[in-house]
Amino acid sequence: MKRIAILIGLIWIIVSTSQAQRPIQERVEAMRSAYITDYLQLSTEEAQIFWPIYNEYKASEKTIRKEYRVNGDIRMMSDQEAEQVVLRGFEREE
């Protein structure tokens, strides 16, 4: 837990002080990739196999999240609409 807190702190410092032109999201993704590669201790060959699979997984995850996104304000929905949102959430989790 302490390592995670330190890592998050370091990432925050790097992100907040960096002068790079890339958007923050891209920098965070690069740091995430470096962290995962280091944590899994991937060799060059393993990384070449792992990252395309991981990127495909993340893209499909993003597509699924977008598909199940709630449109509009949930507080303004009828009970039936809210129930459908909850059921779709359960469906997505499966």
C-alpha cells in the first residue's frame, strides 16, 4: 500500500511539473505502460507480445463502457428508465 501511495505521488509530481506538449492522458498512459512493464519484468520479446494484446483489451473495454454509458441526468429518469440503467450495468459486469 505504501508503494502505491509513493508511486501515485511520483506520478502526480511528474505530471504536474512536466512541460511536454502531449496531453496529460498520453503522459499518464506512457507512465502506466512503463510501470506495468517494470512490474511484470517483461523482456523485449515478451513486451512485443504483451502490449498489442493489452491494447486490444483496453480498446474493447472502452467500447463496452461507451456502449453502456448513461445518457442524460439519472435524477430526471423515471423509475423504469432507472431500472433499465441498473439492469444494463449488471449485464455489462457479466
